[in-house]
Amino acid sequence: MAKLRGAQILCQTLIEEGVDVIFGFPGGAVLPLYDTLPEYPQLRHILVRHEQGAAHAADGYARASGKVGVCFATSGPGATNLVTGIANAHLDSVPMVAVTGQVARPFIGKDAFQEIDITGITIPITKHNYMILKADDMARVVKEAFYIARTGRPGPVLLDIPKDVFDEEINYKEPEQLDLPGYEPTFEGHPIQIKKAAKLINESKQPIVIAGRGVIISNAYEELKHLAEKAQLPIVHTLLGIGCFPQTHILSFGMLGMHGVAHANLAIDASDLIIAIGMRFDDRATANVSGFAPNAQIIHIDIDPAEIGKNMKTTVPIVGDAKNILQSLIERIEPSNHTDWIHRIEEWRQQHPLVTIRKSEELLPQYILRQIYEITRGEATIVTGVGQHQMWSALHYCYDKPNSFISSGGLGTMGFELPAAIGAKVGIPNDIVWAIAGDGGFQMTIQELATIAQENLGVKIAIMNNGYLGMVRQWQEMFYEKRYTATPLAGPDFVKIAEAYGLNAIRVNNKIEVIPAIQKAMDTPGPFIIDFCIEPEENVYPMVAPGACLAEVMIDPRDDVVASGDLSRI
Ligand SMILES: Cc1ncc(C[n+]2csc(CCOP(=O)(O)OP(=O)(O)O)c2C)c(N)n1
Ligand SMILES: [Mg+2]
């Protein structure tokens, strides 16, 4: 039997769980772990500049690669700095294992230096958490953590490990088979429910699918396509559902919700049957629930039983894995065409012309996104922050490629863009990764430029620099009579900042510079930053005002708008 220290068992088990990269930041309580890392060169450690960056990078890595993201932090402030990133992963169902050091066992409960009850703090924002109190438990608990993080509805698991447990030496023996009584995620949908759902679909005249991130998590792209094509079901998707169904597909009708396209929202309103797949009726997707799909019955497919009936009364709930359920459902539905219904949605699409952009020589963000789409031929993975630029990214880049949009949905975390793009690039190094940043959010995690420089990560960054906390300013313009309190935002010279970090950067002030700048970013190996100084008071449309129903969607009131692009069908 090998004698191993707790830290060695942790590293060994991480490798067994398929981990090859860790985003982290050291400190006293995790020193024994960091001291052990060089014994395991298979584990690449990426040093971030703030622990929030580690959590978001692990999150971006997990979303892009489909693997569990891992981050390390020390006790106390290191652990609390992870909190936003853990919460972000929790709300968006991202598999993550966060390891925090804790003060040594004799000091626990003494308010020792850098002692904080991180398991207590993270109870509501983790799928599960543990404090590992002896090295004997290490391998079993780490394995459980990965199993919990990646199975069922994925989510973050935190492991808090006292410093002396890393150092504790034991006679290591392989952990036994995992035994987690009480944790048995449902995989297969109940056959009676599937039969009921198929009957509803077969009888429906105006059915519509709302597809969410669950489709991406369960890798159900083909099944969704097959289902849609067999019964000719129109598909709309949530913000995090972008990339679950090709947007150039004839049955794709774009995003619903607060900033969804008009025809998607109107179609939901008129539908007689909603087939919700891997989505949770978030209020940004449903708008005012009391007016949501007033004439529709609802089939709700979700792996998490807690989501059923939470926000919306459901006619037929089906708990289980989307891919598995769709396979059974496809067999039971009859081929159909719904020609009149699809024609009606098409008409709405014509009347409320697509996603619009003003005819203008000004530097408009929608135009920039469209050019990034054209130049990358839709091959890029887009990572955004939160705000107007996030919605422009959702609406004006056309997503055909599966899982090509990474964004903070549930928590809406400004500052997500840069570290999450780092994680995504590490997870899919051969893919093109563009971070679309707000000038506000970018300044929240700007320190991660140093991580990009140190690791020479080829992330391309477009800052949508409007000099405002733009989305909040838009709300002030619309609902607070243009009282712009605390939203005008001075920023540094981002080009000089980038240069100080040793990164290539340019500023773009005019429309004619856009295409050459994007081209230059693509042609330059390694990281590249473009500071796009966009129209400061451009707004996001369409929009459903807070409290309004989807059918009350407002489209761009200005009369010089044209469709954003021919290639896009959204
Ligand atoms: C951490 C955090 N603080 C505050 C907010 C509230 N908020 C939502 S969007 C937004 C403005 C974002 O500004 P910027 O990053 O410049 O993006 P823009 O809307 O201008 O594109 C703010 C302050 C938030 N989402 N996250
Ligand atoms: Mg801004």
C-alpha cells in the first residue's frame, strides 16, 4: 500500500477524473497543495489575477469543452473571491469543482487568520459542498464531487480542505464504488408521460418548441433537429439555448424573451402547445408569466424535478435527460407539417423585420457583430459579458455552430467575459474565441489581461466601448426620464492598457475601419484587442418592458432601420 499525502491523493484523483487544467491562485492554506502540483505535470495550472477570474475561467472552460471545470483558491479572501463565480455556475448549471484551502484542523472555529466558513457561505450556491476532514476521505469525496458536478443537472461542488489534511500522510487505498444514497438523477423519462406528450404534439395545431441550455448539456442537437423536422415544429430558444439549433435552419425562429425577436414572442403568445426542453421559464424568457402563452398547454422536459411547476403550470412534465426523452418522443410523434402555423410566424417575421440595425455611417455595435460573424464565417465561439453588448451579441451574430455562445445568463455577472473567454480558449484551443466585452464589465476583471499575456492565449477581444453602463442607461432612458445617475463611465485608454500588458490592440472610431480591424485581429497570431468606440446611446431592440407580456414586444421605433443581415434568418 502506497503512503500518500492528502495533496497527492487530491492530484492523483483529479487526474483520474480527467482533469488536465486548473485555474487558481495560491495562498497559505493551499501551499501544501501548490507545493505538490509539480509532481503531477499532467495538471496544467493557470495562474489568474483574482480568484473570481479562476471561477469564471473554470466555468468558461466547462461550457466550451463539456468537461468539469476546476479552480483552486486559498482560505478566507481567496475563497470568498470565488463566490460570484460559483454562483454564476450554479445558476447556469455549469459543472465545476472548486477547491479551497482551509485553516488547519486545530484552528477551525477559532477565527484564525484567514478562516471563513466557506461551506456555510456556499450552501445556497453549490449543488453540494464538503469539508474534507481526513486524508482517508480524500479520494472518495473528490470522486463524489466530480460525479455530482457532472451528472443530472450539472452544477458546482466545493471542496474545503484544511491545510493539515493536505499534509496528512496515509496508507492510500482505492476508494470503493461510489455510494450516494438520495442522489439518483432521473435519466429516462416516464413512458406514460412521453406518450401523453406525443399525443398533445400530434393533436396540436400551433405547437412551438422552446429550447434551452439543457439541449446543449445533454448533447441533444440531432434529436432536437429530428423532432423538429419530423413534426415540422418551429423552434425558438432562450438566451442560453443559443447554439442548440442551427439558426439558419428553416424551422429556427430565433430567441424569445425580454430581448427576443418579435416573431418568436408573438408565436409563443399565439401557440396552443409549448414544448419546453431543458429550459426553466426564467422571467427574462417568459416576461410577465401571467400573460405567457395564454392559450397553450405546456410540456416541460427537464432533468431537474425542482423546475417542474416552479414558474409555470405544466400540462405534461417529463423529468429526465433531454436526449434520451427526445429519442423516445420522436418515435411516438406522427409526421406533420403545420404549414399554416409556420406561414403565420413567417408573416410576423416579415412584418417586424428581423433583427434591425439603423442605416447609418455611425459606428454601431450591431454592424460590428455582423462583421465578426461574416469574417469568422460563423465559426467563432462568442463569449460575452452582461449588458447591451450581450444582447447585441445574441441577436446580430448568427449561431449555426453547436454550443458557440457562452454567456452569463442566470446571475447576469458583469466581468464574466474576459475570464470566461480565457477558460473557453483553454478548453477549445483550436477554435476561434471572441470575447465581446462591455467597457464596464471589462473593467471589472481587466486584470486577467495579465493571464492572457502570461499564457499567450489567442483570445480576440472586442470592447463595445459606449462610455456607459449601457443597459442600465437604456433603462434610465426608457423608464427614468433619462436621469443618467451613475451610468456615464470613464475608462482608461484600453489600447495603452493592453500595450502595458504586452498585448496587441487597436482603437476603432469609424465604420470603415471595422472590417480591416477584425481582419487584423484574425490575422495576428495570439491575443488581440479592439477598442470599438461605438455610438454611446444606441439601444437594444426588440424589448419587452419589465412587467409587460411577450406579446407587447417593442421594436425599434426609428424609421431608418433595416434588416441586420441577409445570411441570418433570425
Ligand atoms: C456585477 C454586476 N454589477 C451590476 C450589474 C448590473 N448591470 C447590468 S448590465 C450593466 C451595464 C453593463 O455595462 P457594460 O459592461 O459597459 O455593458 P453595456 O451594457 O454598456 O454593453 C449593469 C451595471 C451586473 N449585471 N453585474
Ligand atoms: Mg458599456
